[in-house]
Amino acid sequence: MDPNQLTISAQETDALLHLEERILRAVELVGSLRAEKQAIAAEKAKLLAEKDTLEAELALARESAEELRQELASLRDDREKVKNRIEHLLGQMDSLGSV
């Protein structure tokens, strides 16, 4: 065999080995990227579910806050009415006492 052919054959073999290594690294990279994508998709689904739960809780909290505001307004109104009635009764008692 010609030494030139032997050199070319060795170079071709080295090039093929290098190409094979690059292909194997690319395959490993694709596999790890797919696994990472799957993990990210699962995390996204978990976070979306958590977001939906929190939004539902927030809506309930807002409804409860509104009900409490209305109840507080009603209690303040009742307190004012009771205060006025007591003042009126005290006024009547004062007028009875001065007679």
C-alpha cells in the first residue's frame, strides 16, 4: 500500500471518528434538552394550576371583604341610630327632671 494512501486513510478515519463524537454529543444534547423541556413543561403546568387556585382564593377574599364592608357600614348605621335614640331618651329624661 502506498504511504500516501495510508496517510489519507488515517486522516479519513480520524475525521470520521471526530464526526462520530460530534454526532454523539449532539444526540446527548438533544436528549438532555428534551428532558429539560419536559421538566419545564411540568413546572409550568404546576405553576398555572397554582395561579388558578390563587386567583380563585383572591376572588373569594374580595367577595368576603365586600361583604364585611357592607356589614361594617350597616353596623355603623345601627350604632348611629342607637346613639340618636339614647340622646333623645336622655333629653326626655332631662325635660322630665326639670319639670
